[in-house]
Amino acid sequence: MRWTAIAVLAGCVAPLAVPPTAQAAPRAPANCSPEQGAYGKAQLQQEPAPWWLETLNVKAAHDKATGRGIVVAVVDSGVSAANPQLAGQVLPTVDVSRSGQADCVGHGTEVAALIAAKRGVTPFYGVAPDAKILPIKFAAQSSGVDSGLAAKGIEAAIAKHADVINISTQSISDDPRLRAAVKQALARNIPVVAAAGNLDREKGDVPELMYPGGYPGVITVGAVDRTGSITTFSNPKTPVTVIAPGKDIITASADGRYIAKDGTSFAAPIVAGVVALIRQAYPDLTPAQIKDRLERTADGGKGAGSGAGMVNPGEAVTAVLSSGGPSGAPAAGALAPVEMVPAKHVDPRQRNIAFAVAGGGIGLAAVVAAVGAVLPLGRRRGWRPGRVVVAEEPRTARYR
């Protein structure tokens, strides 16, 4: 599932650019039909824990923090609490799209569950199962959404005093409104976690800088598969902070069932969940210090697009770091009390649960985007709005 946003290219040459024309907020589609889950609770209960939970050893991190008291804003398509693992986890929706609170895409629900789905229902659960989700809905449909609404979503998260912001969107356009919103969030001591972006090999996508992941200070996340290899769809051009599992990722769907997804859109909330754990354990850290802690506790980089390496939840909340970097974290003993281009969907009749999330991508060797790509793109479009991809879905995925 890919959904797109419109990014106005004004601001690439600020003195010459015409201010973006105000656009009407999108209305909720007459037929609100979010992506449907393929698997029921009973089916998941018969399966082992998802591979990524075991690979990251998330359970060990919960000895120190579970996200209790932390609010994570999911700036996305809304969040449905129909799944029993999201019941009681979701705060009232802030709808900047003015289209109603329902998640008519499904993407926001899928992202939110990876952060805060409750334990004890199925082998699946979120990274920060005691955190709360603040849904900020800016996308009512899967395409044609103004990126200025994403900026308004971030501003709404700031106004609601979110502790962490997750925004699993991507745009080749450096929208000054989005840049300003991210800068404001960081200035207000709110870490921003974003997807590095997805590439589709079949459609000829070429790696290029994407936003908001490309903005300074953002915790940007690339995706790996179960072997630890960078996925072909993970965009290496956007500066990556850390990598996280982003293929064959089981999560909750908006209809109360479960679905499997691939993409950096789903690697990002895994890291956002880790950031929630850090915020609970080290409440005085700044966004820059949290970013530094993630980098210094990550498990070794793997080349282009891997940043500091695989996020390590346990080390992120327990490591005693030197004062060499900006983290300034207190010693472990000072811890607070534990307190969107459619994919090719897999036939759900297959024995191995298949998931599709962020479009199958371009190989890492194809990093050929020109340094000044955004400006020429804008000129070729005559400064017309440019497309922004929020989530793509690759071809196949498996539960185990």
C-alpha cells in the first residue's frame, strides 16, 4: 500500500518561489475501506513470536522500561482501536484533515500497533506496550494529500505535548512548512522518527533524498530483512540513523485483525517504540542525546543505508555511556522506575503468512541521484506540486 502526499517545491529558491496556494482539506472518501487483515487472533496464537521481536530481544528491554507514561504521536492516516491489542492504548484522534477520525487507509493503525500493541493477547506486541498512541490524522486517502497537512499534524502533536513523534511518510520535496514543523518539534524537545523511504525497482525509482527523514536532527530509519541485510527497497540516499526490521512484519490491521507488511514505514515505528523506552528511562535527554544514544548502542553498520547499524533496544535503555558524545545519559543505576504505491499482495491462502508493505526496491548499487536533484525537478515541473510517498509494499513476506 502506498499513499502519496503533495509537496509544494516553493522554498527551493525562496526569493523567487511563489507562496504555495492554500488547498482545501481532503474529504473522507465516500467508501471508507482501509486495508483488510488476513489473519485472525486465533491464528496468531498458534504461531511463534514474530522474528523481529526475537531478533531485537525486545523483551529484555522491558526489564528497564515499557513506555509507561509516554505518549507517541502517530502522524498518519488515523488509528483504529478495533484490534484487541490496541484497545485502551489509543487517545482521541486529532484530525487536521477535517475528514473524520476513521482510519480509511489502514496505514496509521499498522504503524501504531508496532509501537504500543498490548502484550498477552498474541505472541505479537509493540516495542513500548505501555505507551499511549496519539493519532494525528492528516491523510484521509492514499494519494493527493498536501504535505502541508503533514506539517500541521506535527504542529498538532507539539500542541498536545507528545513525547515522541513518528511520521512514516516520504517526499522528494523539501517543503518549507514540513521543515519548519520538524524544527519546531525538535526545539520543543520532542524527538522525531521518520522512515528513510521506499524504492520500487520495477517502476524505475532512483535513490534520492527524501523528507522529513532528510532533515537535520530527525531519527531516520532504514529497513533490514530477517538475515540482517538491507532490503532492496530501503532508500540509502536519505541519511540513516539506524536500521530496524522492515520485512515480514506482522502488525494489527484497522479491521481488528492482523496483516504482514514490508517497508521502512514499519521499521520506523519499531525505532519510535525504542525511543519511547528511552524517554521513560532517561526523561531528561534531548532529541539530539536520544539520537546519539541510539547510534552509540546500535549493532554495527552494514554499509550504505545502514547508519550506525541495527537498533538495540536493550542496550539503548541500559548502556552506561561515556561523555564522549552528546547523550549525557545518567548511569544505568539512575534509571527511573520501570514505569503509500500499492504493493503486490500475497495470496492469504499460502501457508507462510505473506505481507506487503513498502514497495520492492532498487538495489543499493543504484545510488545515482544527482546532488541537486530537487531544484531541477521543481523547475521541470514548473514548480507544480510533487508527489510524496508514504508507504509502499514489496512483493512477499512471511510470518516465520
